[in-house]
Amino acid sequence: MKTAFLEGLGLTPEQVEGVMAEHTKEARYRRLLLDMGVNPKYTEDIMGVTDFSVIELTDDGRTFKDVGRLADKIKEDWGVFMFGAPKQEAKKTEQNRPTQTWETRAQELARKYHERRY
């Protein structure tokens, strides 16, 4: 983002610096998502729901403070959107089993016959 454009909007130098810092933070986070293997088609969706107020850059602005914790949080929250992530299977329980058994008419008649007969 060009600072001249922001200053042309009437922003003060402090506001321009804040906007530039936020832009840098978002760009670095997007790059981190892609480097960690997040599918690129989901990065903008993830960026839209991420709270950047809790994410801090180091003083030089090149990396994040506590990158390890941030990477673990990304894996935990967005792991299903990463390439090579294991597929999550539905847990099979008695509650989600089909209650109706499908049998042919001949099987149904045979079952009823045997119930009456024996």
C-alpha cells in the first residue's frame, strides 16, 4: 500500500503507520498460512475470520512473536484446510445407524411365516 495514497485520504502520519503495520501483519500471516500448507483457495476465508489484534510482529516487523505457538494454533484451527491433512471420519455410534432394515418382500414374508410357525 502506498503511503501517499493514504495521506491523500486525509490520514495523519500515525494513522498511516498503523494501517501499514496492519497490512504488513496480514501479508506475513497470509504467507505463513501458505508456507504451512493451507490450501490457497481457503486463505482469504481464514484471513476474514482471524483476529489480528492478538497476533504480534517482532520489533523488526519480519516475523511473529512466538511463532511456534502461532503455528500450533493454525494447525489446530485450520488443519482440515491443509494439504495432506487426514480426513475426519464420522464416528459410528448406535445413534446414527439406520433404524430401518431393508429387506425384500420375499424375505419379509419368510420372516413373518417363521415367526408364526415357530
